[in-house]
Amino acid sequence: MENLMFCYQCQETAGCTGCTRSGVCGKTPDLARMQDLLIYTTKGLSTVTTALRAQGEEISSLVNHYITINLFTTITNANFDNEIFYQRVFETLKLKDELLAKIVDKRALPEAALWTATTREELDQKSVSAQVGVLASKNEDVRSLRELITYGLKGLAAYLKHANELNYDDAKISAFMQKALAATLDDSLSTEELIALTLETGKWGVEGMALLDTANTKTYGNPEITKVNIGVGNRPGILISGHDLRDLEQLLEQTQGTGVDVYTHSEMLPAHYYPAFKKYDNFVGNYGNAWWKQKEEFESFHGPILMTTNCVVPPKDSYK
């Protein structure tokens, strides 16, 4: 049976081998192909930025942040909006083409750095081509290492994106991310070199985690052991889920003194441990359990829900 898609980036993938008809997470084959195309074009852009750095050119934080968000957008359960991926692919190609014009010698660049498109039909055709997607690498060892590097970079992008939201940044981390993405297109690299790059990706992952820790603790204080209420009150409430502490801060500022309480769900639970949030008397507790129980718990909450950067489970029709 012909594969409609191929994705194995999460531990829940079908049969522990790969989702080929639809994603266990809920994504469709069309969405999976557009995510693959966004990664492909982001690798092309990263090849260009890496070449420009080798020429002595400086890459702007705007470009660095765009690449970071591209990676973050494709993590498991993060975004199910196909239109967003069309938009980001077009924007990535435009950005890449502008930078490509600055490269003196383009002969060594891979196809991903040179390919461009202006219509949705061209994107659709490219997304099903042999050059795009996990299975583009025929050697299974090379494929596994390239994907492991890519998934490590997606995790690093998650740390970096949240640090950026609090105005913390590190251009060296962005430069490595882009160099590593470019390396996954380099057929001259040996298995040993890819293993070394995998380990280096882990090292930079720790650097990214440290940057995010600094951003969070400098902004909101060092986390403290805290008792968290897991019940509900009798006032109107808003449920917030995800990882973006800046979004939580803005929500608490906007609801303070209005008679509306704020509850965390799942990944946002650790926010209760930060001293800066304890001054809000309407920050009252945590509702629910793990992220994958959203279908049941969001519906039973009976109130508005703010999703920040989070694992999303497509809601049931009864919730809509």
C-alpha cells in the first residue's frame, strides 16, 4: 500500500515505525507534506545563511527568529492549520531568495537553496517529490541521524523561541542551528561526522535550555516549592495552557480586579512556582491533568481557554 505520508518524529507513531495514512496526533497527509516542505525550505534558507556567514556577512535577528519559529511550528501537536504552512513556505522562499542574491559563488549550494516557487500548485508538486520528506534520504543510517539532528534542533528552537519572547537571545545558538540544518543536506558527510553533529546538537540543546532558564528566572524569579489548588471556585474563570509565561503574565494583568479567575492546565502548571505570579490574587489554581486529556477537560471546564505554545489535541465537535 502506497504511503500517503511518512512521519515518525514522536514516540506515539503508528506501530512504532511511522504514520503513513494519517497522524496519530491528528494531522492529515496534506498537512504532513506541507510541514515536510517547510522543513525542506528552511534547510535551504539555512544553507544560504551559513554560506553568507562564511563570506563574513551578518545575519539579522529577524532571519534567525524566523527560522526558529519555522522549526517550532512543525513540532508534534503544535499546529494543524494548513494555511499557516503555505504562508510560511512562501515567506521562507522570499526571504531565502533575497539572501541568495548576496552569495558570490552559488555552485556548491544544494537544490533546496536554489529551488523557488510562486504558486500553491508548485508547492503541492514539490511536497510530494522525492527530494522532500523523511524518506528523501535513502540510506537508513544517514536518514536516522539526519532526523535525530532535525528533531534535536526543533527542541532547541522551542527553548530559543520562548527565551526570545522575554527578549533574551544568543546569535551563536542560531548560527549553530542553521549550520546543522544545512549539514543535513550535505551528502558528503560520513556517518561518523553525522554522529558527531548529533552529539554537538545535544550540547547546544543544553545551551538553549540554560538561556531559557536565565530568561525565566531573571524575569519572574527562581521557582519555589508551592502548594497549588486543584479545585475550582464559584467565579468566572479562564483556563490557560502551554509554556509561554509572557502570555500568562499578560492574561493576569488584564483580568486582575475584574472578578475573573485564571487556572492553569497541564504544561502551564509550573508557572505557579514563580514568585512574580504570586502577587495576582486571581491566579487561583490548576484544572485538569495531562495535555492529551484536552478533549475531555476543555469541554468540562465550561469557560474560555487560552492556548499558548502547547501540544494541541483537535477538539471534539461537541466542544465546538
